[in-house]
Amino acid sequence: MTKQDYTTFTINDFLEDPDFLRYVKYQLPEDGLFWENWQKAQPENLAAFSDAELQLQLVLSPKPFKASPGLEENLLVTIHQSIAKDHKKIKISRQKYFWAGGLAASLMVALFIGWFLNSTVSIHTAFGEQKRIALPDGSEVILNANSTLSYPRAYAWKGNRAVKLEGEAYFKVKHLNHNAAHIKPGELFKAETSTIEVRVLGTTFNIKERRGMAHVALVEGSVSVRSVKSGQQYQMYPGNVVQVNSRNGLLTAEKQGSLQQSAWTDGRLVVNQATVNEILRNFEDVYGYRVILDDPALGEKKIDGSISIKSEEGLLFTLSHILNVNIQKQGKVIYLKRR
């Protein structure tokens, strides 16, 4: 077994690796032990490994499908046991056993393929948690707290690079074609929320949809944003930020820079004349608390600068000094009271 950094492998990398191919094809004990231990380490690209293994198994399956001798023998044992329990009322020929076994196995494979082609992979983050996700095409996603990313389990098979998002995520999409004038099916990447649809070839951008508003911030490349409700479209370029109201579908461009929108990936909240209420809503979305100000006027105070959001304690400590308030926690409710 060669020493490879398999934790960075995509589906295509696995399918081109001779050690992985040998493991799936021949199931040698020494290979099985290595990959079993590798899976137990729970690498971030475990889904890519599983999808590659499944694809290779399906490719190696003979067609038309015939049950393996081991599967046939197991089915025979089960049938014999059933006959013994029924006092051997009927004797069935071995040929019929094999036919029944092959038919059952074929049905199982057909059902499995149908499930594989129509099911989705969903990745969720809890409050205060972030996850880095490697998509089968080599694209990367950082999923913010309290968010869900889903995509087809047969992502690499369908030739349809499409994901759905609830919450917030930072995308770094891999280029499959640099010529935007000649785009083939499967080369376009699509990210959807309940409010917007973003189409790209390869670029870096941030999507956030919470509290009835969706925001797209473009860092590199170009993307097309479409409002699902109104049908409005906007072609974005680096530095652009687009806002879409989920209630009426109205799409507007904002002046705020894209780096402010994606600063959370570095553990910071960069604000420019943001109100305390806006900052607290962001805190509630990420950490799952309800925050109550004893003086509502404090919520309208505006703040500029960079605030650490790597921990809830750090953000609350900063706000307590800026606002000159005391912090009191009661379960999942936080009270900010003037000193």
C-alpha cells in the first residue's frame, strides 16, 4: 500500500488510484484492513470514498446481472432452513433455487440503483459549528453554523452540478470549462436556496439566506443571480453584493463589499455602520440564543470595525464593553442590561 494523502482525494482521484482499485476489485485482507482503519478516522471526504467505491462496484458488476456463488449459497441455506421449519413439505430443485436467488438479487440491485440515483446527501451544522465539505467535482464549501447543504448522491453520475442551501455557505467552485461561450451540460454549477438561484462556471462567492432575506457576495469570477419569485436576474462581478427579498422577490444591489459578507470564514464579523440589532440577529442565527436588550435604544446604536465571532463568549465580551452592559444568561436567553 503506497502512502497517499487520501484525505484530500475526490471521487475521480479514488477511481484513478491503483491501490483503491485493487481493494474494491479483489477485496484482499491487507487492503481491507487499511481502508477499514482509514474510514474509522472519519476523514472529511468519506462521502467521496463511499461514492467512488459504489460506482466502481456497479461498473465491475457483470451485465446481465448474475448472483455471486456466495449469495446463491446464502439464499440456499435460508431456503433450506425455511423448509426444515415447515417439516419439508415441498422439495424444490437446485436449479429453481438459483433462479430465485438471481431474481431476488437482481431486484435488490435495481432497487439500490434507483435509490442511489434519486436520493440526496444532506450535511447539517449545529449552532456554533462549521464544516468544510469537498464536493465530488472538486469544489469546496465552508458551511456556516445552523445551515444545511444537500446534493444528489449520484452527483458525479448525473452530470448535474447542483446543490441546495439553507442558511449560509462560502463556495469555491472548480472550473470545468474556462470558455463561457461554449458551455456543455454538466459544466455549469448551480446553487439554490428557496429565494435565489446562482449559476457559475467556476468562482468564489458567499450565499446567506436567513430571516426572509438572501444575500450573494462575489469574491472572484462572475455569477448570474436569479430571483425565484420575481424572475429578476443580475450579472455579478467581483466586489458585488446582491440582496433578494424572499417575500416579494425584489432584487437589489448593495454597496457593501463582498469581503465583509465572507469574513465569517476567518472568524470575524466586519461591520460598517451596522446596528447592534443586526449584530445580535447574526449572533442568534449562529449560536441559537435569544438576546434581549433591557434598553431598546441600544439596539439602534451603530458600530464600525471587526469583531471576533470565533466563540459566543468572545462576541458577547466585546459587545458588553462597547455597550457598557452586563451579561446575564438564563438557558438559551441572554439579557444585556445597562450598568
